[in-house]
Amino acid sequence: MTHMTQQVDEDEAIIRYLVVCQVCAALAAGVPKTVAVEEVAARPHLGRGGRSRRVGVRTLWRWLGQWEAGGLEGLRSEPR
């Protein structure tokens, strides 16, 4: 894996982590999990280069499952 590819993977894992943390914060505040996921998915999030991006509900459920199963390592992109 090239250095640039590694950096993109690291950046993507961090972005995923920041989004998942918003769900975790809502859960800690007592918001039901489904509501927390839907609310966080409805928000715009900053991606690479400060660009606004959206995260779908299904994607956020997948990231949350990856986080619960493997922590930050679980959020890294899998090669296709």
C-alpha cells in the first residue's frame, strides 16, 4: 500500500470515528439508538478537505457495528 493510499485510509477511518462518536454521545445522553443514528445521519459532516458530506442511515449502522466489533481498526476501509 502506498503512503498516499494509507493516508486516505487513515483519514477515512478518522472521519468515520468522528461520526460514530456523535452517535455514542447521543446514546450516553439517553437517546434511543435508532433515533441517535437517524439524527446523526441527517446532519452534514465534514469530509476530506473540509467538504460537506452526508452519511446514510444504513452506512452509519454499518460503521457503528464495525466500531463495536473492532474499535478504530474496525472503521478502516476494507480493500475491494
